[in-house]
Amino acid sequence: MSPSPHDPNRPTTQAPRRPAVFALDEEEAKPTDEAVRAKMRRPPQSFTADVTLTPDEEDPFIGGIDEEETLVPVIIPAKRRFSFGKLAASAFGALISMAFGLWLDKVIRDLFSESDWLGYTALGLLSIGLLALLIVIIREMRGIYRLNAVQSIKERAVQLSAQGTGEQARKLAVEVQALTAHRAETERGRHVLTAAAEDIIDAPHLIALTEREVLGPLDAKARRLIATSAKRVSVVTAVSPRAVVDLAYVLYEVVRLVRAMAELYGGRPGSLGMIRLVKDVFAHLAVTGSIAVGDSLAQQVLGHGLASRLSARLGEGVINGLMTARIGIAAMDLCRPLPFNSLSRPGIGDFLGDLRPKGED
């Protein structure tokens, strides 16, 4: 029987092949980058299908979004409108000024008729008075301009946070730094923004950085001002014998707190600007319903059975202190050049611990 071709014991007639070396052409073994690009490059093609563009107002991703809802709510003063009361006050004021001018002219003429030195003395006093009045008017106009600048910065910050460029945000940050440069608390934040001037930061993040670094220390100072003012009102109204004294001191403390808040954030209003600012603060409280009096406010402050363990006068002092804190928060919102975004807005509960009597839970 002949051996099977698959038998391992079958004798081989061919000699084993020696190892050999084969040379391959590198151009054929590995294609060049130009060859790969030429292979992957496709000829231009045309599309015969009709392409229909959806109008912006029908696009659900554009037209369905209300831009007003995407903006961060910000407290701004109500716009001044024409009123017949202001017109009447201006007319009567001009008439009184003319009458005062005629009376003053008559007085100076009479003094000149008596003696020349009396007339010149009156003219000198009139010049000094007019110069001082001009300085007062300039200071008042500067104060109102600063208040308007604060509100303008706040409105532009809201717009840039929604849609803005980095260059616009940098200009806004420079304005905020200039507005608060008089406060030593902002020095570190200004250095941080100066160091990040060359960095590539988009508008929302740059505005948030400005708020944290520049306004963060001022917010802490504002909280302390509100807490101190609220405690003073709480103590004074708790020990004062008459309601008239309570009302007078609360008004004094409110005006003092609003002025301190405006100066803290760079507003620094004059007398007329201060009247306008206080009016705007109370208008905001009236519109938002933030001034709450009566049982609901007492339950909010003196809840958990605390009212039953406090005297009536002490509880009234705590409520008055809380109302002062509410006014301070509204003034903080109004005087702050940037809206609360990256930092948390203080609430009335943040000051409740300062107003609560010691030893009470």
C-alpha cells in the first residue's frame, strides 16, 4: 500500500527552501499623502432637490422664544412722564422767581439810593449767593447724572448677558470699576479684572466675574449696613414712648440707609437726587407689595410660637426692623450697578437672626 500524501512519515523528495529577501517599492507599499488626498477628493456635485428656508417668525427655535422672558429681571426706576401737576409747579415756581428778582432789584436800588457802599455790599452778597447756588446746581446735576449712569449700566448689563460681545462687556466692566473706584473694598477685584484683560472671556462670564470680584465685597458691606440699621430701628421703636417718635426715627433711618447704599455703589446723589431715589425705592416697594404689615408679617417674623413669648412692644420693634431691612434690600437692588446674577440676592430671612432677641430659638 502506497503511503498517504497526508502521512507525516511520508518521505519528501523536495529539499527545504532557503529564506530569501524580497525588496518592495516604498511608493507602492505606502501611498503618499497626495495620493490619499487625491483618492478622497470627490468631484463637485449639484443637488437638484428644492431647499425651502423657514422664516424666522415660523421657526420654533427662533420665533417661539420671547426675548423679554430670557432677560434677567432688573429693578429700574419708573420713567418720568409729563404731568399737569409738574407743569403747574414749574409755572408757579417761575412766577415766584420773577417776583423775588423784582423785589431784590428794588432792594438793591434802595440801598444805592441810601449809600453807595450799601449798594455794593448788597451786590457782593448777591454775587456770592449766586455763585454758591450755581455750585449747588452743578452738584445736584452731577448726582442725578451718576444715578442715571448706574441705571444705564444695569440695563446694558442685562442686554449683554443675553447677547453681547466680549469687547462690549470689557467696556462695561471698566465703567463699573470707575463707578466703584472710590471704595477700598474693590481694589482686589480691580486687580483681578486687570490681570484678566487679555484673556478670551465671553460677555456673560466677564460680567459675572465683574459682579463677583468688584461687587461681592460691596454686597457684604451693604448687608452689614442693612443689618445695623434694622437693629437700630428695632431697639429705638421698642423703647420709644410715642408712635410719632417711631415714625420720625424710621423715616430718618430709611433716608440715611438709602443714602449710604447709594454712596456705597457709586451713586452719591445730591439733595434732589436723594429725594428722587427715596421716591423710587418706595415706589418699587409699593408696586411689588414688599411692604407687608399686619398679621402676615408678624407670622413671618415671629413664627414658631415666638410671638407668644415676646411683649407687644418688642414684637413691634422687630417688625419695624424687618420693614427697614426690606427697604434696605430694595435700595440695594436699585443702587447696585449690576443685577443679581452670579451672586445671591439677600432675603429678609438673612436679617431675622440679627433682629431676634438673644436667647430665643
